[in-house]
Amino acid sequence: MSSDRIFDELRRDPDPLRRGRRATELLTLHTQLATELARIRRDAVECARRELDMKDVDIAPEVGVTKSRLSQVMKTAPAVERLFFGHGPVSIGVPFRYQTTDRERPLIAAEDVETADRLADLLRSLSFVVTRQQIEPDQTELPHGDTMVVCGPKSAPVGAFLLEADPALRMVQAGSRWCIEEIASGARHGSPADEPVPESGDIAYIARQIRDGRVLVHVAGIHTTGSLGAAHFLTNQLATLFSATGDISCSMVVRCVVDDRHVTASELLAGPFVW
């Protein structure tokens, strides 16, 4: 649909609330597209510097700006690694977990809430518009648009569905323990918290899948602390990670160290495996 037709239909909509809501949606989309275009331009300039050995004074007229304007936009444009999460807006989904208190009710684990908060902070620092949603225990459908799903296969079917697409890693249950298994080698990675002599820490699965032109980033800790560790890792290592993987599907295992329920360090344990 052409932009003229979109605006014409919007202006003619007789319902003021629907018209206002649609205008808000289009403004959000426009903002995210403008941010993504700025990222693409920054990446193009950096490629010209690196691959063509060009100077800014020569690049500027080629991309349609002055040299001073080029210096400004390079300082303010979002980082190239922003593309790891797609174009935006990005929705963060965390699961309900049924537990019994005074009665059985759906609850969201405190660690999942904190993970979502940390991921939202990261996404906003990359100029994304962020929304939240809850994943139902029986949910099988994937959310729409670019999305982060913080959900293991035990919490909801959608977590298992996302894992099935991974040719490199899978989560398996060995007795009462869950592990992350490397499919090619059979190597298994378990949580240090589940060892006979437990250690303070956890591991998590992280995957980036491209589906139907959108990006789905899937995080699944062996325990909820592992998901927090994944958020810590992405916050501190995203640039390095993206330089190694680029704009393709990939997955990895990360390990974190925890002190008094706070993640103090995180590192790559296996991968990244590109698909």
C-alpha cells in the first residue's frame, strides 16, 4: 500500500480512537525506521573507510551530507550491533509460572522480571521502542514482529518450538537435571548450581533466529538466574558477539557467576554456532 493511500485512509477513518491509535503505531514504526536508516548509513560510512580506504571529506558528498554533518551523524547514529535484535520495535516476552501460594495462580518469577528489565535497558540504549508481554504456559504461537523470548522448553511450548529450529544446540533433561547439548559433539553443559557440590552460578542458552524477515532472540536459562546471566552477557559483549556472527542466525551457551543473587560476571561457554 502506498504512503498516500495509508494517509488518506487514516485521515478518513471516522473512529477518532482508532485513528489516534493507528497514528501512534505509524509514528512508532517511522521512528524505528529512521533509527535503522541511521544505523545503515553509519555502517556504510564505516565500510567505506575500512574497505575503500576513503576519507570523510570524500565520503560526505557521496552520501549526500557535508563533512561536518557526517561527523555529527556518525557520533549520534546507533551502533552497528543494534541489528542483532532486528529493526524494531522489539517486544520482550517472559513466562507465567504456575505456583501455589494461598492458591494456585500464574506468577512471574522475580528473576524473569529483572531479566526483562535488563534487556529493556539494553534495547533502549540501542534506540529501540520496547514493549512487554507475558507468555502463557500453553502458548505455542510466536509473537509478532522483532521479539525477545525469555522462556525455556519447560515453561511453555513456544520455548520448545524455537529450540527445534536450532541445528547446533538443544536442551535435554537428564534425570532431574536440564542440560544444554552440542548436537555435533554430544558435549553437555549443566548448571554449576546442580553439581553435587553446588557452585554459585548458572548457564543459559541464547539464540538469534531470522524468521519471515524478522528477528527472534531466544534466551533460556537452566534456572532463572541463567537468564539474568544471558542479559548480562548481551549487555557487555554484544559488539564482540555481533562482529563474530553478523546478521545471521546463531546460538551459543553462556555461563555466569552470581554473588548474593547478583550476576557479577558472564562469559561464552560454547559457540557461537552460526546456522
